Amino acid sequence: MNSGILMKMLPEDERPYEKCLNSGPEALSDAELLAVILRSGAQGITSIELARSVLELSDFEKGLTGIYHMSLEDLCSLKGIGKVKAIQILCIGELSKRIARAESRKKLNFNDPSSVADYFMEKLRHEEQEELFCLLLDTKNALLGEIMLSKGTVNQSLITPRELFIKALSFRAVNMILIHNHPSGDASPSNDDLAVTERIRKAGDLLGISLLDHIIIGDRRYTSLREKGYLII
């Protein structure tokens, strides 16, 4: 009896395993890959059907990347998904982000805006709120520390340089890079982005800490204010 007939004889829940054994994980569809992780379905629902329901759950984005926009409560609202399965799915999303960052870190060069953007892309491009980070660097532009300045709208009235420079001085930083995301996917700088950049640049100049760049992350795109000529160093 050949493997194709054997696969048809297996319960539907087990067919992705057989397919993976025969052809490798790259042969599996997104739903089949997720079904392997889920391992089992629910009463009257196969693991593949359950996986398809998960991939259709997010109103923000369908498919695998929709996992980035799901909460524990969202997942548990599906029949057949309890806390254990929900946690497994959330961990898949976080693991994929960390794998992407680990790969990008090999090429990370703080003198190259595209390198920095690649490193932060998977971390930030799926976020539904703006997050503003500051990288603190030494004289050779090696990383000393990474701090979050704000979560929510990047607005000059909400961001005070005082806490940032207290932290920068404690790390003995001499250079900085700002990074934040635009949930819309458009990486064009807003007036507030430019105002925040100028405010921090001026404060840094007084303290001898140079702002090297402000990089805005969109959906698979970025804008470097240094490259665009908004920030002269």
C-alpha cells in the first residue's frame, strides 16, 4: 500500500504529520503547520479546521501574521481553544519575532540605517500602537542599552528628555538613535516626529550626546531622518 493511500486512511488530524514525514515541513500549508502545533481539534472539529479558524480570527490581518494581533481572550473565544492552546499560539508569534531579530542581529550595524531598521522591523511593524525606543551607544557605536521612551502617540508634549538623558548619562552614552513605528504602515515622518527629534537633538547637544538618527518603521519600509536630510550630524 503506497503512502498516498496510507495518508487517506489516517484521521484528518494526523495527516499533516504524515505529510511532513514524506515531504518535509515546507510542503505543509499554513493551516497544516498550525494544526501540527495544536495537535488536536475539539469535538466535531479537526485540528486543521481549528487552525483555519485561528488564521481567520484577527480583524486586523488574516493569516499567520494575524497571530501578532491576537490576545489570550481573543483566542479563547474560539471553540476548541483553551488557555493551553492559546498560550502555544501566542508563543509561536513571539518565537517568530525573536528568530527574525536573531537573524537580523548578525548584520546589525548602527552606522547603517537599513541594518537598524531590519533589526526592529519584525518587532515593531505589527504593533497596533506607536512605540518609541532609544538606543544608547558608546564612542564606537556599540550598543550600551535600549530603553522605551513612550507607548502610544509619539507627541512632543508627552516626551520629556530629562528621563532619557539621566539614563543616557548613567550608561555613559555618547551617541543615540531613536526608533519608532507607525501602525498605519506609512513610514513618512509627521510634524510631531520632527519636533520630538529636534527637541532631543538640542538637549543632547548641550550634554555632549549626539543624536545620530531617528528611524521610523512602517510595514516592510522605513524612513531614516538622517538619510532624508532632516537630521544633520
